[in-house]
Amino acid sequence: MEKHKITYGGKIIEFDLQRKNVKNINLSVRPDMSIIVSASDKVPIEYILSFVKSKAHWIITNVGYFKDVQSEHIADKEYLSGETFKYLGKQYRLKVEESDKIEGVKYYRGYLYLSVNDRHNYTRKEKLINNWYREKAHEKFNESLQRMYQYLEKYGIDKPVIQIRKMKARWGSCIPEKQLILLNSELIKAPKLCIDYVVLHELIHFKYRNHDSNFYDFMTSLMPDWKQRKKILDDEVVREL
């Protein structure tokens, strides 16, 4: 691992360079705000420095995002009326309703309605919200798989199974030998078109394992606007596919 830095607008951007057998220069900003660049030994350092400088505004924007996220984590959700929660790319304001009937969560016209027997029971409210997110993730991710799989079915690719888990640095990954796609539980907070992009991305790995020209040409043929969808996703929260 090599350490390098560039200057942009009076700011110093430091990054770690990994020399790997990759075709393109890959750049990612991690949740800990570290910046990782990977490139082949054949790529001159001058070219890499120029590439990083061309992405400087994007880097600074997303480092700032993670600073904000860390601040949010310091002040955890209290699950009180008025707090906001993101779902499918939209913000919903929470309304907590105390009820002696069935507990649960519903969303309607910009609001998340949380019905709970005891409005002061933080643990119960948190569990109800998390369960709702998991149920919606299972539903929406599998709907996306159904939509995207139709493009790959004719190529003799068996339909995989989706598993949902928390991931630190990826929106998704796949294990072709197990016919399995893993999706980040946080992806349920992104717009549907971004979920479709991630699912299609992982499905294509069942045909092309590496991120080479064949992979991206095929991706473009099936989803011509995938770069715009990826940009929206990057603006939501940076992850490395």
C-alpha cells in the first residue's frame, strides 16, 4: 500500500494506492473517510494523480457525507414523532401512535405511522422499525430480481436467490457457485431504479465474472442509463460495487 496526496482548492487529499491486476483505475471513499485507489503496475503514478485530481470534487463531497453520517450516528434515532426515515429514495416523517391494538408500521403520504403499545418503549419501537425495513427489503429486492432476471434468463443463467445482510463497503455481491446474490440491507433506502441497477450488476456477474469491457458493454446494452443510476446511488451514500 502506497500513500499519496494531491492538492485541490487549497485542500490536501490523501489516498492509499493499491497496485492490483485490474483493467481500470478504481476509486472508493470508505465509511471511515479513507480514500482507496487501485490500479495496475503499468499505470504511471502521474496518470493516477491526475485521475484523482479530476475526481477531487466528488471525493470531497462524499468525505463530507460520511462526516455527516458519523454525526448522525452520535445522535441515534429516538423513534419520536417528527424524526425522518428514508425509504426507496424518499424521506418519511415519523408519527408515533400509542395503541392497544396490533403494533406495526405503515407508510402513507409522506409519513411513517408507528403503532406501539407503549410509546416510551425505545427497544420495542426500534425493533418494529427494523422489522418493517427487513420485510420491505425482502419484498422490494425480490421484485427487482424478478424484473431484472428476465433480461438474463435467455442466456441460460439460473435464477439466483437473494440474501440480505449489513455490509460496510458494498451495495451488493454475488457467489455464482452458490447461485446467491447478497444485498446490503441499507439499499432499501435507495430509489427503485438504483436497486434495479445493483441487482442487474450482480446478475451480470453470473455471465462475466470480472469488470472488463465485456461486462460493461453488456451492462450498457441491457441498461443504457446505468451510469446515471449509479451516480444517484453514489449521491445517496458511497459504496464500492
